[in-house]
Amino acid sequence: MLRRFRRYLLALLTLLVAAYCVYKFRHAISFRDFQWGRVADSLERARISLLLLALVAIYACYALRSLRWMRFCRSLGKLHFANVYKSTLIGFACVFLLGRPGEPIRPVLIARKDSLSIPQMFGVYVLERLFDMAATAAVAILALLSFRQHGPMGAAENLVRTSARSAGILLLAGLGAAVAFLIYFRRHGSHWLAARLQMANWRHGWRAKLVAVLEGFSQGLRGVGTWGDLGVTSLYTIAHWALVVLAYLWILHAFPGALAHLTLSNVILVVAFSLVGSAAQLPVAGGGSQAACFLVLTLILGVESEPAAVASILIWLITWAACSLAGLPLLLGEGWSVGELRRLARSEEKAEVAQLLSDTQQAPLEENPD
């Protein structure tokens, strides 16, 4: 019930933010002169070779994600690249179809294929998200530092830049809090968990689930136990996001006119806005990233509405929806359905939590038989 309430609350907040943006930008962009013929002309004149190159880069990004995941799990057990890569494609295809509720599927698939602990895989997933959050903050800062506005800015442009700067500050604050928690948990987490497990009331109800999740998270943190691990995973992260920026660059430069003349700093700005907008994605339909791309291209970079709309949609299709081209056939080839995978994720997680709690309940009895 609480999870459903949070989901509805997030959807309501997303709608309110979207409504506010529409109200603020109602006079900034006029669709009265929008010409569908120019949309078709932009598509006809697009360079297919650059679009295909961007598609290959995105699939290379999934490969880098898989290699980084394997590095995170180096101390937890042996993983096979083919299994991790397939599970990554299937997992992102499920997220595309289901939205955020599909995210637990990828850790469960990776754990099952190579017989690893599911709580540990969820700990690795949290670690992966923190690395991506750090990369997102870096992209946002780089975009704001490198962008230079030519000519006076209107109220809409000022609002967009102020919103982006505020989002970057909040992201940095959240990242700082997460890093501080990681450092503390890395040093004192095991003692804290051990102390809680000695208490009977921490072995039942929501406290028991919290302890089980934190135990898996603690084990997942072993993936960056040394400076070498941190350096390698950071290199994978940098290479991944550099490829993402190149994919955006190739997609935008595939179209003639103003899009073909956008600089690298302009493209980084588009990536930053797209990442912020992706927080308001709807299953299958998307929405947030396309709108963010369109706004930054038209309001800040001065691109006309028709090519901006085409580029925004193609960016979303190639960088986000394209995972389904391989992910869905792999999903069907494995004999799974999306609904089955969601049920599997829930049941496996509950089973692992129950097993972990059973082990922790028996441990004190062995130490204190009387």
C-alpha cells in the first residue's frame, strides 16, 4: 500500500511540474506555424550513417555497464559477460515497458543466471546508481560551466537556466549526502548491523527487512574495496557517459541546418537537460526527456521547432527505446514474460530476505548455547 501511495504521489508531482512548465512556457514557443512538411523534410535529409553510429554507441554503453557490474561483483562471485549483457538488455527493456517498477528485474536476472545472492545484486545496483548520479552531476556542472549565451536572454531562457542550476545544486547535495553515508556505512555499517541483530525486535517486521537489505548493500559495497576497484569502475563510468555524449552529438549532427552546427558544449547541455527530464518518464511513451530536449534546443540554442521536435524524438528512440530491439527478443527467447519477471523479482527478494534473517537468528544461538 505504501509503495503504491508513493507511486501515485510521484505521478501527481510529475503532472504538477509538467503543468507548471507548460504554463510558464505557453508564450515562449508557438506551434501555430508548425509545419509538418518540414518535419518530413528533416527526416528525409537525415544522415542515416550517423544515426546508426549512435545506435552502435548506445549498445556499447550497455556493454560498458555490464563490465562495470562485473567489476563491482569481483569479490562476490564469478560472472559471465554474456549473461550480464543479456540481463542488462532485458532489464532496460523492462524498464522501458514498465517504467521504474521494472528496475528490480535486472539484478534478479543477473543473480539467477550466475547463482549469486539477490540482496548482494541489489547492493551492487545501488552502487551503480550512485556512480551514475555522480556522472550526471558532472555532466550538469560541465554543461553550465561551458555554455555561453550569445545575446540577451528572455524570461523563459532565464527560467530554464535557473531551473537547471537549481537541479544541479540539489543533485550535488544529494550526491554529497550519499557519499557521506557510503563512507560512514563502509566503516561502521557492519558493527551497526551486528548490534541491531542482537535485538529481538530487529528480527521481525519492517526492521528485519531493513536489516536484510542493508546487509546485502554492505556486501555489494565490497565492489569498491580498493583504490584499484574505484579507479577501474570510474574509468568505465567515464567511458560510458562519454559515449552517451557522442551518441547525442551524432544524432544532432545527422540533421542539416542549425543542429549540424551545435558545438560539443551545446550537446552536453542537451544531455544534461535530457537526464533531468528522464526523471519524469512514462512507461513506453517517455515524455520527460523529449520535452527537456525540445525546450533546450528551441529556447536556449535557437533551433527551429520542426527539426528540434524530430531530433528530440530520435534521441529518445535511440538512447532509450532502442534497448528493446534486442532486449525483447532476448526476453522471449528466455521464455519469460514481463509479468513473470516482476513476480519473480518480488518472490526471490522475499525468499533471500527470509533466508538471511534465518541465518542471523541462528548465529547468536550458536555463540550463546545456554
